[in-house]
Amino acid sequence: MSAISAADVKKLRDITGAGMMDCKKALEEASGNMDGAIDYLRKKGAKVAELRAGRDANEGCIIIKTNADASFGVMLQMGCETDFVSKNDGFVEFTNSVADIAIKGKITSTEALLAADLGGISVQERIAEKVGVIGENISIQSFAAIEGPQVSFYNHNNRSGAIIALSKASEELSDLGKSLAMQITAMKPVALDESSVTEEQKEREKAIAREKAIEEGKPENILEKIAEGALNKFYKEFTLLKQEYIKDNKKTIEQVIKETDKEVSVLGFFRAELGSK
């Protein structure tokens, strides 16, 4: 076997991001052939990924991006096992590169994103490579895509954030969208308005209120009134349009939107946070 040069080891490391000793071992196994060494590291990564697959990946980073005219955006939560890896520049850059693929291809599902090409192999294979290099379980924890005339977002230190689409576009509405995304990130609404709350969720909230009222000895004839009151409180706390605006709690989000533009509406939004499902 020919001697493995330090230059070849460095070149392989630059290509794959694997450790120096792993690169040397790969080149030795491939008799110095660079492509063979890359394949060796990919297979090694796939094996490590299989072994690590069941481990929690509650750390990571959240990347949110829009295209040039802010009419399409994505929010990608890439998970890893430790805070140390989540802050690693290479991990963050990798997550950014996957988000870029989603923007470029206008990808709207996790399945399509995993199957997308990233440097000649699929995103899923690239993730397996990263698992082999880093030695931690890495996986897409959540992915959301949204489209509309005005897409805005807020990202809090790559650990939580939100993305929102409005029905009209302007510089003023871009600023409004960012403020609304900040609101969503901080206040965690589960729906846009009352009509967006599922019947299952409504019945759950009312049932909880009834049970609590019974435990407190409330008379049966007022249980339904109590349940309805609890549901209205739920709407104010957990539907975006009814929430108090974090920048001015004398106004609801619905009022803030109408004061900005009476004709604009929220088309949809998504929120993500590390550690949440």
C-alpha cells in the first residue's frame, strides 16, 4: 500500500468534515483512492446514524429564511443531542445549507426535503454523513414552508422563532409581519382565531373547566356557563388575533392589524422551539 500523504488527509477532511484520524483510516481502507475514501466515510456515517437513531435530539438550531421577494419562506429545526454541537459553526452552516435547498426548490414537505439533492447525494444521506462525523443523532425535528405576498419571520438566537404570511405586501406590512412573528414566538398561540381551533380542542378546554368547577363544588346548572367562559379565556390567551399585543397590551393583535391595513389578513403561521414537539 502506498503511503497516505498528509495533504490527502487534509483534502479529505476539507471535503467531508470528518476527523483527521478517520480520514487517514478511510484513505488506508481505500488504498489512497479519494472517491473510495469518501464512500467509506459515508457508509461509516450511515452505520453510526442507525446506531444513534433512537437517541433524543432535543438540542439543535432553528433556521428561518425567505426568498428574495419574501413571497416564500421556510423554517427548519435541525436537532442534535448536545448544546455543544448546536453551537458548532459547522452544524449551523449545514442547517443553513439544507434550508437554502428548501428555498431554492420551493420545497414544502420534510419528505421532499430529505430526498432533495445536496452536493450529489440526498439531504438524508448528508445528515447520515454528519452523524458519522459528529457522533450524535442529527435529524430534522420540524420543517414548515409558507407562501404569500408578504412572508416575515423572527428568529430568537436560533432556538425559537416563527414565520408568518400576510395577504398583501409592503414595507409597512413587512415590519408588521416581523412584529407578529415576534408575538407568536413569545406568546405561543395555537391557532389564528376561534374558527381555527379544532372542535376537539374546544371540548377539551370545556371539559377541563367543568371538572375543575365540580371539584370546587359549583352547582350543576352553571357548569356550562363556566365552561364557555373558560373557552373564551382560552381564545384570548391562545389564538393570535385575540391575544394582547406584547408591544401595547391595550390592543389586541386583531386591532393592530386593522390599524395598519384594514384589507390585510393573516394567511398562516408556524412556530418552532428547541425541545418542543
